[in-house]
Amino acid sequence: AQSVTQPDIHITVSEGASLELRCNYSYGATPYLFWYVQSPGQGLQLLLKYFSGDTLVQGIKGFEAEFKRSQSSFNLRKPSVHWSDAAEYFCAVGAGGGYQKVTFGTGTKLQVIP
Amino acid sequence: DSGVTQTPKHLITATGQRVTLRCSPRSGDLSVYWYQQSLDQGLQFLIQYYNGEERAKGNILERFSAQQFPDLHSELNLSSLELGDSALYFCASSGWTGLWNEQFFGPGTRLTVL
């Protein structure tokens, strides 16, 4: 069974500082990996996804993530955080084959201080 | 705006009652997914429908059921409600583009059971 671990429940960074959110996954085959962002009172928005190929993927809003198979990790990074990035971030792993079942991590709440 | 709509936005009801949540997918999307987000369980996949047929089942309780209609909208029925069913219920939809179909999330329905 697939699973996702986000070890950090809360992270606080200063505006302008760099950010790295950790994600570890467990999946038997080549995973489909995602990062979603959820702003307060909003639905989930896809930031980026990894299916195959280049292990460094670029997403929206200046985010990127790196897939490291040897570490079963898919960490999300941003070089300079903006106050509007304050939200909850979810890492997710998907099983394909037409079933599209997505398993989400528990989320990391990002607080941005001026 | 993802193009996925959910109604109602908020729902307050009492234990033992039955409610119906509605989801309209993005135009042209054949798949609909239901998720439950609660503080203690996180974001959990409930069920997937594809073109009117159930495709995959997750952690959906027997008291819950769903269906997808010929016009592709979907309804999630929750019965014999318990306090623990209070949560945010998301619907997502996807089309078919190959190996993996990106899921677009609606804004959610917040259910409060008193």
C-alpha cells in the first residue's frame, strides 16, 4: 500500500528566506508524486507533479521539487518565500492504472513572518 | 477557480440525520473523486466514479454512498450521521490525458454534525 510521510507539522520562515518542505513516500512501483497547496477556506491546488524523467520539477508560484528515488523523497523548495505562501502544503502519491487513487500526507502548515 | 463546483458550501445537521452533497465536475471530465478532510484523519480518499460507474473505493464507511449521474454530476450521501463525520468533503474531477489524470479540486463542503 502506498503511504506518504510529512514529518513537519508546522514550519515558520521569514519572508524572503528559503523554504524546504520534506516528504517521504512508500510505493512499490514508480510513483506519481504531487504537491498541493491549500489556502484557508480553499480547495486544493496542484503546485507540481512528477511522473518520470527529469527528477527536478518546476511548478507554479516559483516552487520546485526534487525526486530522489534512493531516499524515497520528494521535497518541495522555494528560494524566497512570500507572505502569500502561508498555507498548508500536502505531498501526495498516486497509483495509476486507471484508478487514480491518491494518498495524501498529513500536511505541513507554513507560517511566514515579516 | 478549478471549474469544479460543490454545493452546499456549509451544512449543519444533527446526529442521526442524512445529508446529500453535490458535485459538478469540470466540463468534459468523466471522473469524479470524493475526499474527506478531518483534523484527526487528514485528507482521505473515499471513492471514485468514472462515467457513471464506481471505479475505486477508499476508506468509505458503509453509511456513506455515492453515485454519478448521466450528466456526470455526483452526489455523496451520508446517513446516520455521527459527530465524527464532521469534516470538509472535497470533490475532484479529472479527464483522461494518458498515464495520469490531474485531479482538480472543488472548494469543498463543510459538514458540521451537532
